[in-house]
Amino acid sequence: MRALVKNEERDQAFQGLRAKAELLRAEMTSRAFFSGGPERKPGFTIATERAKWEAAIDSSLHAIRAGSISKAVMARTMDVDFREGVIDPVDVVAKLWEMNQGSHVFLFEPVPGSAIVGAAPETVATLRDGVFHATAVAGSIRRGKSQSEQAKLANQLLASDKDRAEQQIALDDMVARLETVGHNIRTDPQPHVLTLARIQHLETEIRASVPSTVGILDLVRLLHPTAAVCGLPRDAAMAFLEREEPFERGWYAGPVGWFDAEGNGVFCPALRMGVSKDSGWRLFAGAGIVEGSVPALEWEETSIKFEPMLDALRAAGAELHLDNHF
């Protein structure tokens, strides 16, 4: 929700927005726990062609070895079309909220009739009264099926030179940019494992103090796109992605969040997300490519990253038939 009001009308506008938010919360709660189950809607998916995508990963590795970039975040898409009916984005975000504790779940409708819904694992920037917080997240491995397997995979991720290097690139870039406006910057001495519903990542907390003249939008402008969603160096990686990714990202990986009149706010990148349009959805998932990346493994990683949205669509009523490229 958003509103631009005169100062003398602020309290009244706030109460109105709060009432609308409470109605939306009640609607989402009732949908999330409705016991009757949603009406089933058959649909099918068309994913990025695997051979072409893995060829783009090879191009990324050639560019890295040539020294033009050190990292590229290569994304791919999956289109979901329904033969009859539509899946309500409110139902989808309610299911995401249930099934992805620990993620930043969002629903935003920048254009009427077209919503972006997702569950991001990280924040680009959080600011409250001059105190900055963010998380640098990169490097991935699947979640285990038992506690012992979970611990084994987490230790494997922590011991991976490739994943540690990928995460360090994301962290160093955020800290370097933050140093231009912030002070007293503090980071965890070592990354820890962030365990989500389907996947595990390396994560490092970042905290800092910023002057009162710096607001959340200034920080988002400074930090976005991070190396975790674009690559490094930023301009060279963006130019590379424009040549190699065979689709327009649109809102994918863009900053989504809220801010207030005092410059406080929270923004996360639009990841693990989908965009609804008419009777279909387009889902997005990306993988960070660095020296040591293996195309087949990056394909598997993106397949895992599609699962939160696919699970939420199924829970909201979709009967999906995945194509052979998935």
C-alpha cells in the first residue's frame, strides 16, 4: 500500500491504511487455513532449454577466465500456463508464507492485473533510525532429508572453496559500496549456513551506522544490483547478461520493500519469484557463476530454486505437468 498525504491528514490516512492492511491480513489468514482445499486447475510448464542455458554458463566461464568479469548471475525462466481458470496471487503468497519460514515473502502489484510474488532469502538493505542491516547470501546446496544428512551437506557447503569464493565476492562488494556512506561497518567473521525449506546458502550479516542525511532509498540505489543478483564488476556483468540471457528480466531481482517518511525501510531482492499475467505465470531462478562452476550443477541449483513457487502454485490449486527440460 502507498499514499501521499498532507501532514495534517497523516493520522487519518494512517488509520485508513491500517484498516485495509488488517482486512488483507484477515483474508490471507482465512485462505491459508481454509480446510476445504482449492479447486484444482490443470496447467503445464515450459522451461528454458537446457543445452542453450548450459552454453551460456560456458560463455560466463570463458569471460571469467579472460578477466572481463569475476562473477555473473545467470538466470533462467519457467512459463506456467493454465488451460482453464487462474491462480490468485493472494492464494500463492499465503502458501509461500506458510511454507517458507525464514524467507522474505512478498506480493506487489506494480501494474494492475500483473503481480510479483516471491520468497527471497536475503535483504538488500534495512534501515531504522540510522542503523543499517543487510545479509550477503551466495553459495548453495540442497537441504538434507534427515538431520545427519543436513549437517553433512551444511559442512560440505562451508568447506566448498567455490561457494566460499562466490559468497565472499557478494560480501566484499556490498561492504565496499557501503563504505562510501557508512561508518562502524561490522560483518560476521565467518559465513554461517542459512537453511531454508528447499536449499541452504552461505550467509554473512552486515551492520553499519549511516548519517541522518542517508535514507533507505539512497542505500538501495547504492547497493542494487548486488553481486549476488548481477555479478562483478557490476557494469561489465550487466552488459554480459544483456548479451547472454535470452529474456528480459523485468522485475526479476529488482528491489521490493517499503519505506516511510523518515527514510526508514526494508528492501529485499525479488528472487525465488514469479510474475502473474492473465492465466499464466513466469517463474525465475538464477545461479551465481564463478571459476569452478559446473553447468550441470548450476542447472540443478536453479531447479531447486523454482520449487518454492511451484510448491505454492500446487498448494493454491495448480496441477502442473513439468516439461522434460526441467
